[in-house]
Amino acid sequence: MHRRFLLQAAPASLTLSAPALAQEAWPGRGITSLVGVAPGGTADLAARLLAQEFARGLSRGRPVVVENKPGAATQLATAELARSAPDGQVLLVAGAPFAINPGLFPRLPYDSRADIAPVGMLVRNGLMLLVPVASPARDLDGLLDLARARGGINLASAGNGSMSHLAIELLAQRSGAPLVHVPYRGTGPALPDLLAGHVEAMFDNPSSALPLVREGKLRALAYTGGTRSPAAPAVPTLAEATGVGGLAAENWFGLFARAGTPAPVLDRLAAAARAVLEDPAVTDRLRRDGTEPSPMARAAFAAFVAREMDGWAGVIRARGIRPG
């Protein structure tokens, strides 16, 4: 099932400056932006912010639709993009699962590298490593010592192959500590068990983790981003807490088009997306949830996605991870 939303103009609180691209109207019927998750999350928010700008600029009165098509770890939405014409009229907002899936699933209904063209990075954030306030672990070293002393501790995740799962496996691989993965069907079911102490720890996005940390219900031991989160600057990164460089696991979302879309069309999309992320109202809105706007040029974003695919495929092979 999916939901369709027609966006004709931005709300007053997020009104953007006039587009710098004073060009002819977007060709064809308009723009459809696919999102492989349900409404309400960061990817959905990013897609709607883009749609607001595209409706005012690129489409020039033609409809801009955000279409949520959750399922199969975002494969349904990605496969629809891969079946579309290379004309920039169908786009995809996708993130870390796009880069994880090639290493996780033996077969995909599309070729992630050949069928899809990266347009630009939108937003990114690390994950918070959380424990209940009653946990004896006061820092990451304490949690790893606890795991070794007990012969293993349970860490919840949002599901097999999710970024919260791969963060567990990455930390276990680099630290050698016996960390046991306990998959849930999303963050919603996992957090109550963490709060109740039924699992010892969990990696989670700042948007859902920080309110519970601020209420004193959970303790944040580390952050998986490359640098500390501006929303929680006192929380060390995993690399800082362990002394192991390159220990990072980030959720990110970017804009993609069908491979073969003409370069001038991709350039216009990339420029319009950058304009959204440079608007102060949009930046403030995203940062309140612990998400950082991260505009990235097309070539740099393509290289980033390729590195993510290769890196997570290596972790998946090394840890023997299989689809859930």
C-alpha cells in the first residue's frame, strides 16, 4: 500500500527564496518522488521539503507528488525507479538501506550501480548507543567490559540488516566483545524493551533517542557519526570512545534518478536540492531532530554511495549476516 500527496506550495514557516534556476519549465507531466518508507520519518520529511521547492521552481505549476512505497527494505520504491524512463520525472529519496541491500540480498530486482544515478546527498546522522539509566555501564568501555564479563549482552535493533543492526556488528567486529543481536520489527517495539531492561543496549536515531535521554530515561554512551552530534555534543563518537579510527555508521538520505537521465537534468535537480538544504528554516527544522543537512556534489555523492556499498558488503560477509 502507498499514500500519495500533492504538494503545490511550501508552508509559510518553510517558504524558500526564489529559485536561482530561471529556466524553462520541467518537461512532461511533473515530478514523482518515491520514498521507500512510511510517512513520518527523516526520508519522508526530506522528500517533502524537496517537493515544496520543486513545486515552486522546477515543475513551474506542474504537480509534484511524494509517493510512499514502503516494503522489502526500500526495494519496492527503488525497483519502481529502475523501471521508469530516464527523464527526471520519477525520483527516489533513499538512504543507507540502498547501500546495504546489494551486500545483504543475493538478488535484487534492479542493479544498484547500473540502474540508479546518485544526484546528491541530502541529510545524514549517526546513531546513539543507548542503555537504560539503571545500567551499570556508565560509558562504552563499561558496556564492553560488561559484555565480556557476562559472556555476552543483548543489543536490540530495528530489524535484521538495518543500520542499527550493522552498527552492532561493526562494534562487535572491531572491539571483539560478545554482542548479541536481537532484531525487532522497528524502533517502536524495541524501545519499550530497552526501557524495561529486557535488552542491555540499542543503537537508535537521535530523533527518537534524544527525547528519552533528556527525560532521564536512557543514557547515551556513544554516537556513531564521524563527528559528535551538535544536538548532543557531550556524547563521544565511537571512534573517540574506543580509540579505533574509522568506526562510524551513519544513517543518510540522498536523491536518486534513473541511470541514463541527461546530465543537464541531473545538474538542475542537484542544484535545486542544494537550494533547499541551504535555507535556514529547513536547516533549523532538520537539526532539531539531530539530523544534519549535508549537501554533496553529484560526483562526490556517487563516490560516497559506492564506498558505502563496498564497506557494508565487507561487514556483512565478515559477520555472516543474512536477510531476516
